[in-house]
Amino acid sequence: MMRLDHVSYACGPDGLLPTAQRISESLGLEFVKGGVHPRFGTRNVIFPLKHGQYLEVVEVLNHPASDKAPFGQAVRARSELGGGWMGWCVSVDDLSSAEDRLGRKAVPGNRKFPDGRELTWQQIGIKGLIADPQCPYLISWDEEAKDLHPSKALKPAGAISEITIAGSRDRVLEWLGQPENVHLGAVTMAYQAPNGTPGIMSVTFETENGPVVL
């Protein structure tokens, strides 16, 4: 089963924490520092949300990995445009069908906690996101890491209610390869014909202060 896992926001020129603070004030939600992704040359902060979902704000580091890893390249490209929505991510139990469809292997990701525990996962589709930003990338969390899922970093206090995408629903479902298995929970996906670059136009969050659109 596929489900919406998280949305990724690349920080602006003022850096990771000021961008996260600005989003925190808009949403009325707390964030927690995530950490460094050593394989990708990036770091993030996490806004845990309901329904096992989260918002990450991510920053590229001045690190050789960020030049080589597609994820680092994607974050840098979006930040150099001033920051903003980079992409959305769908979690799946098994990436093998996506690997077969895309003709390449998933790549491992990891992030260490200060206490030494490690969050690990496999992901695929960042090159597709770079080529066509309306398409989500796919993630499969390693079994032993599921208790460390970022949505559990704090008590979740808000939820994603709608993602508006400049793009085509048919194109996204074709990219996912199993449209009949796509289950995004209580999230509405709205599509508009792109007037320029395709990708996320906005995300609507349900908060204690009512809906907020970023």
C-alpha cells in the first residue's frame, strides 16, 4: 500500500532555522531538529503531523556528498531559486517494483540521533522529481527504524489536508505505477495545468487556528 509520508520544503537564503521558524509561526506548530543526512549532504528539521505524516524543511550543506547525491542536488537547486516546496514523498512497503520500473536501484539513507540511534531507509525517484517536480519520490523505512519515524518526534498537532500540484493526475498515477494502490489518507490532491514549471504550488495544513496555506 502506498501512502503520503511527507512533504519537503527547501530552505531559503536565510538558512534552515530562520526558514523553519517562519513556517512555525505561520502554522502555529513546533518543530524539532532532525539532523544530517551524511549520504546526501543535507540536514533537516521536522514538523511532526497527524496520520503518520510530517513536513521537513531541508538545507543543503557545503559537503562533497551534496554534489554527487541527487537529493542534495535537488535541495540546492530549489534553495538557489529562493527556497520553497521541493517535493512530496510516498511511502511503500517494498521498492522492488519501482526499481524494476525505473531501471535502477533504490539508495540507502540514514540520519543519526544524538543518543546514537539511527533512522534508516531506502529511497528512489529523486532523479524523476528533478526532471518532473510534480512526481513524488518513494521511500521505504527499514523495519527496525519504524519506531523512529519523524512523525513521532513530537506529539503531532496539525495535519496536511490538501496538496495543490501544477501538473497532471494521470501523469502522477502513471509515475507511481500502481494507481489502484495509492492511498493518501485524508489528503486531497488538487491538480492544475502548469503555467510554467510543474510541481507543488501549495500545501494546506489543518491547525488549531484553522486551515493555513503555505
